[in-house]
Amino acid sequence: MMRAKEPRRKQLVLLVDDYVDAREMYAKYLVFSGFDVVHASTGVEAIDRARERKPDVILMDLSLPVMDGWQATRTLKTDPNTSTIPVLALTSHALGRVAEGASNAGCDGFITKPCLPEDLVTEIRRVLKASEPSASQPQRRRSRTHAKKAN
Amino acid sequence: MIARRRVRVETEQTNERLRLVETLLGNHELTTCVESAMEWLERTWHIERAMCLGRSDDGAVLRPIAWRGFADETVGQFMLPTADRFHPLVKVLRKRKLTSFPSARNNGKHQRPATPFGDDAFQAVGLRSTRFANEPIGLLLTDAPAILAPELDWFASVLAQKLENLVQLPMDALDREQEHERSLLLRIINAISDPILLSDVEGRMVLANGPALRLFVASEEESEGRRDAVRLNNMLLSAALSTHAMAQTESMRKELTLVSPVDGSDLVFELLNVVIEDARSGTGVLSILRNVSDLSHAVSQFEENNRKLKQAEAETRAERDRLNLVIDSVADPIVVTDAGGSISLVNEPAERLFTSTEADKPAVQRRVRTNDARFSSFVAGLLLKDDERLTAEISLVNPENGEALPVEAIAGKVVTHHGEMTAIVSILHDRREAIEKNRLYEQLKRASGELEKKVQIATKDIEHQNELLRQQALALTQASMMKTQFLSNMSHEFRTPLNAILGYTSILQQGVAGKLGRDAKEQLERIASNGRHLLTIVNEILDISQIEAGRMPVRVTTFRVSDMINEVRAELDPIVRTAGLAVSIDVPESIPRIASDRQKLKQVLLNLMSNAVKFTPRGKVGIAVRYHAKPKSIAIAVSDTGIGIAETDQERIFEDFQQLDNSSTRVYNGTGLGLAICRRFVRMLRGNISVVSRVGSGSTFTVTIPVGPS
């Protein structure tokens, strides 16, 4: 909260997840890691927030009520106002086809839950760095990161 | 009896005739002789009216000598002038046989002379001299019935012989006799069909019969051809005779070919010449020509007939042999019975049934008699009927062993074209085979029916089973789908809270919520460790369900084995270090890039290695890789110095949900799915996994997979 006063604008992460514990856990760590966070719990809400706030990156859970993550991503990627925003898909579905579906919907990255908050931050930074050099030019880089399997 | 009576009658008649001859021999006076003959006639043949006429001394008339049944004055007037050639009774004198004059009332056709018989029927027979031909001696007239004609002829000849010596014959009768003899000679030689001719020494023809005249004499009126033939024949004969004259033999036979004046054909004769010495007319040659062209023709005809006869005989014999062969070759017994019912012909099979010898056993003989009796009654059945054929079943027995032998007997009559039955032919057909066939057929039909029923039942059963199986398969598919869906959902539902647990734990550990004490850090690590373990379980369950659902395809890429092994080692580094184990990696640099499913192979190695670490309290774990060029394959051995696996358990560990210690107090965590997943992955990669282990000294798991392009 104290860092909000700083003149340099923090990078804004739109965190879309209907599961509150997961959303707040990631939000807590993202704030801890120096990001601003805006929440959404449905696809429709995610689209509204994205248009409203123009986040730097969107973290999209795919299983959402009202409108699922795939549909929301497709909508955002077809809207010129939001199409340049990188979208990282986040899902508990561990199946390969889900990742393909996300890629087809326009996601820039795909993360399987469970995903440790520090790994999530690493991935967000990678995606943001990839989109930085030409911010005006939307870059669609596919990236897949699987959660490290614990032993 | 009849025959004997006839014989006696004939004997009596012979005796009567002898008596007549005796009577006549004992009499030398004409009238008494005739008188006694008339008396014999009346007595013997009961002829009531008869009269015998005798020749007058000059032979001009015949007048009655003796008679029976007529008044003397009637007969006394009767007289027959022999010069009257047209008188019916004079005609009778020239005949040899009796002549009947029927009653004038019945027949007016015949010219009837006036006789003492008036209009009544009568017989007339001439009494003729045998020495002086045709010279009439007398005439017998009777009213005997026609049936006695032969007897009267005999009577007349006997009487004539007697009267010949008693009547006065004229002196010129001897000359007439000579003339008669000459004409008789001519008649004789004319009656002979062979040409006969008598020639004098000069070769002139003195006497010739008709056939000779036809060959050697031709009149002026006859055709030129015939006269030429006759001239030729004369020349040929003269030549033959002169040859004969030179030969000077008594008689000789030779062949002489002449020409037929009638049709010009060749006639072959056998010429027989006989030299005849005659005091009056000098020496002559009698030639007899026997036509042998007919004879040779007859001989050849005879030979031809003989040949035909022999041929017919041979054919008949062959036919009979063939028939015998046919009859004998028929397996069915054939019996030919004659019209009297007794067996006349049997073939070999029938012989076995119906004949026996003294040498046979009594039982065999008895059975043969039984067969004979049954067959005889069958044949008798046909004999008594008008039918041509009869078919019946007869129960015979096999004479050899007494077994029942039911036969179907077919008998037919053999009838000549006169309609006379000569034989009965019976064929006995063994019914046993037919009966047996029928029985087998019935049995087969029954069995077939039963089989059909069974098949129907079985088919229904199978249909039912199929339906059940289909339903089960459907249910299984549904269950499998539901299971996959359930596991997928469960995986999702597990991951969501696990994500939160692991996330918050990590945040706490990093001190986001403030600085933590040592105990708190350690306890948070326990939470993290258990969370990770739970995640492993969830992942393994998901893997199994994906493999079973066939949703885990093989993705082949080309990579370096050493790179993959390094990744494995890096990922396991934390737990290896925690366990305090030594790690050895043996991957030769020469191993080329291989083609396989990198992710699956890596997961297998991670699993094997983590197991090795888990079950090795102290010592070391290691990975050794070996490459084989032909066929391209690699063998990766993961070894440890751990607790080992008993030999009896070494196969079981690869099965689903198997962990050797299933007790609730077990020391080692795990789903027991790890090795099962390993084996499935290795098989998907067309390789195999094996283990060598000894309890207490460690285990070595070896994965061998082909790595060439498949």
C-alpha cells in the first residue's frame, strides 16, 4: 500500500479466477512482488475490467461461470482495445487438449495448476518482457510452462 | 387196355387171313375156290352181297363164278364184255385199286354200269395177273363199306394169285409179256432222273431215257442254241467213251461236264460206263450219268447248314455260358424251379442257402431244410395262381450260423409262346442291408432332429449371451467413460484446493506474512511435502486413466539421451541430497541422438530414480546407458543399493496399485501406480522393463527400447 504512492506506475495484473482462495493467494504474492492487481471472477467481468483498466497482463482461469476463459480470451483478442494485452491461461485441467484449446483461443501462455506463486511471477515477467520491445506491436508468442512436479 | 385189345383184334385178323390162304392153297378147282373165298368173305367181314366174275376161255367176257346175297337168276344174266373199253367195270379191271360206286340216289356223277346191285352202292376191284401184266383174270363186286377197301384190295390180290393158275390165258400173252417187259424197262429207266443211255460199239445210241434224250437229242424244230449244246454234248460224250474204250476196263467212273440245252449252264456229271456183252446185239456200253452239280450243291448246302448248325450251337452254348456267368455273378440268390416245383438251377449264393451235404453239421442241414420249406411254399403260392409274378418277404436263415436272413423274393413264371409254363425264376434279395440302412437312416434322422433342437437351443442361448455381452459391453463402455470423466473431474477438483494449500504454504515460507520461527518453517515444509506427495498421487491416477482411455498418444522426437538424463538428475537433486546418497551417471558420449517419446521416457526414469532414492536408506543410486546399433536400441539401467525385492514379488510390482507393504503401518508412501505406469509407457514405446534384485543388497531396473525410426 505504501508503494502506491510512488510516481512510477506499477504494472497492472488482471487476475481472473472464480476460486477466491486461489485468487487472493496469487494477488497477495503479486502485490508482494510489486504488481498492482485487479480482480475478476467471471469471464464477463474479466472483459469489463480489461476494457476499463487496460492491464499489462491478464491471468485467466479457464473454468469460469457465466462465460468461460476461452470465450473471454477470444473476445478480448478480437477487440482492438484489448487485443495487445498478453493473456496467460491458468487451469487445473492437466490434459493436453486444454492447452491446445487455450492456444487456439489466443492465449500467450499456459499454466497448469497447482502453480506456486513464485513460478507464476516468473512466467508473468517472462511474458511482459516478451511484449516490451515493441509495445505497439502485439506479439503472440506461445509459451507453455508446466508446474514443476513435486516429488 | 385199348392197345392190348387192338393187338388181339389184329392177331385174330391175321389168323383169319392165314385161314383164307390155307383154304385157297388146298383147292384146285376154280368154282370151289371162288366159292370158299366168298364164304370166307361173308363169314369174316360179314359182307352180305358179293360176287366174283371169272374170265371166259377166250377172254372175251367175264362171267359170274360164285356169289352171295343174290338170286341165281339175277346173277346168271350178268356178263361183262372185256372188249368194251369204255365200260366202267372194264376200266376198273385196268386199275390196281378198288373202285367205289356210290348209290345212284346219292350221286349221279359216276357212270354206273347195270349190275345186280341195281341202284345200291357197291365196290369193284379187278383180279389181275401178276405174271402177265394187266391181263385181267376176274372181277370182285361187293357192297362192303368203304372202310374195308384196303382189306378187299388184299383179298383181291390173294384171290387173283390163285385164279391166275386156274384160268386159261391166251398164247399171245407171252409176247405181250415181252413187250410189257420192254415198256417196263423203258418206264424204269425213264423214271430214273439220271440220264441213262446204251451205245453200240460204233458209238451209236441204241437206247436212252428221257433225261438222256434231253441232253443228246434235238429235233429240227428246236432252237439253234439248243442244237449246238446237244452237238457239243455228243462230242464230249464220244470223247469220254472213246477214252474209255482205249482204257479197256470193266467199268470206270469219271467226271464229265456237259452243257444244259435249256439254259446253257454247266452240268457236272459223274459218268459210269458199263460194258454189256450181248450175244444177239453185240457189245454195248451202258452209260449212267449222275448229276453231281446238284450233289455238289447239296453237299455245299449241307456243309453250310452244318456250319450254321454248329454256329447256332456255339452261340447257344455261349449264351448259356453268359447266362450262367450272369446268374453266378449276381450276389443275390437266384433259383430256377421247374413246372413241377423242384429246383432245376441255382447260382452259388442260392446254393449256400438251399443245399447241404451229409458232411455238413446237423444244424446246417436242418436250416437248409427250413429254407427249402419256406421257399417251396412261396413258389407254390405262385404255382397256384394265374399271376405271372409274385413278390413276398420270406424269413430265411443263414445255414452257416443260423442268423435271421429276411429276403425279398421276386418270382416270375417263364412261359413259352404256347402259353405253357416251363419254369419259375426267383430272385432273393437280402433285406438286411435295406433294414439296417433304414434303421441307420431313422437313427440319423432322430439324431439330426435332436441336434437341430440342440442347435436351436444353443443358438438362442448364444443370442441371449450375445445380448447380455452387448449390454455388458455397453455398460462397460459407459462405466469406462464415466470412470475417465470421474478421474478427470477428480483431478481437477483435487488440484484446485492443492493449488491453494501449496500456494499459501510457499507464501508463508517466503515470509510474505512476516518472519517465521524455525519450528514454523519446518512444519510448513511438512505441509508442502505432503501437498506435493498428494499432487503426485493425483497425477499418477490421471496418467493411468488417460492411458486406459487411450488418450496418451506417443509423440516421437529426436533428442540426446545425456540431455534428458541431466534434466532428471537436476530435478531429483533436492531429494537425493536430502537422502544423502551418492549418484553415479554413466552415459557414453558416443551415443547418438535417439528417436523416441522424450516426455514418457523421462517420466519413466524420474519414477525409477525416485523409487531408487526412496527405497535406499544408504549407499548410492545410479543410471547407466548402453547403446546397441543393430537393431537400434538403448538400455537404461537404474540401480540402487537399497532394500531389494524378493524374487517372488518381482513380477507383482509392475501391476496396478501394488505396493509390497499394504499394511496400514507401512513405511513407504506411494500409490503403487508408479511402476505400472512405467511398464505401460515402456510398452507403448515397444520396449520392455525388467528387474534384477536381491533382498538386502539392492535392485537394478533395466529399460530397453528401440530408438530407430519405426
